[in-house]
Amino acid sequence: MKQIEIEKLRIIEYPDPRLRRVCKPVETFDPWLQRLVERMLKLMHGSDGIGLAAPQVGVLRRLFVCSVTGDPKDDQVFINPRLTDFIGQAEGEEGCLSLPEIRVTVRRPAACTIHACDVTGKPFELAGEGLFARCWQHEADHLDGRMIIDYMSEADKIANRRNLRYLESKHGGRAAAL
């Protein structure tokens, strides 16, 4: 992974095949990882996002960053995350930095617990509900190659058809049929 030039990383867009890959665990907690996290936070904030997973910048490792308030003082880093203790259900509209202009109504557990490591490798756990739980689940999906378009209803498919076709043509390929 060290051969990746961190400052050249950009947010990749659908239908880039890296977005559909299952990520490998982070095994080394070092200055390179710290720089990767800093770059991801910069890209997330620069795009007005609330979360960004490593595969969205082409790095196939199990980590994501988020800040549901958008304020850098609320930045969170989750390395090798694992979600447990799902409670309830809630529907909400979601967008994705790798799917610009696409909005999908997604039904997810309303609350959950996340177990992860920080950038130094220290384990921690947090319980969250509402937007926190939704963001964690959305970003964890990316680590397993899932995207919000996998949750689209027929109405969502119709509403987003033009934007999906545009992304597919812009990036010179067509992804799996929806």
C-alpha cells in the first residue's frame, strides 16, 4: 500500500470496479495510515460529505472516516469496523460521494454499536442512533462492496436512471444491470 501516493488520491465514482470489491483488514498502524486518514478527511470535507470509505479513494482496506455535523472537530475514524446490536428500523434518504446527484431511500436499523480501532490501533466501541448509525452502516457497506443503488426501489430506479446512465457513460462503462 505504501506505493500509493496519498496526495494524488481522489474520490472515485460509480461504476469504478473498485467500489464493488470487498476490502481487506488494516494490519499496519503507521504514519502512512495517518496520512491516508488525513487525506480522506480533507476530501470528505472538501466535497461536503459526512462520510468517506477507503474504497471510495481506491484503497481497498477496511476503514472509513465520518463527521455527521460536517465540523472537523467532530471527525471520527473507524479502522476495521464491525457493527453489532442493531435496533429498530428507519427509512431515510441517502446520497453518496461516489454517486453524485443520486438519492435513494434506504431502510436500515435505527441504532447500532460499532467496534473499531483508532488510527493508532487502539480498539474502541460506540453506540449510535439516527444519522450516526445510518452513516456508519452506509460506510461499512462500502467496505463490503455494497452501495446505495443496491437498495433502490423501482421508483428510485426510475428517478435516478438518467444520472446513473450519465455516470456510466462518463466513466466509459456500464455496471451490472439494476
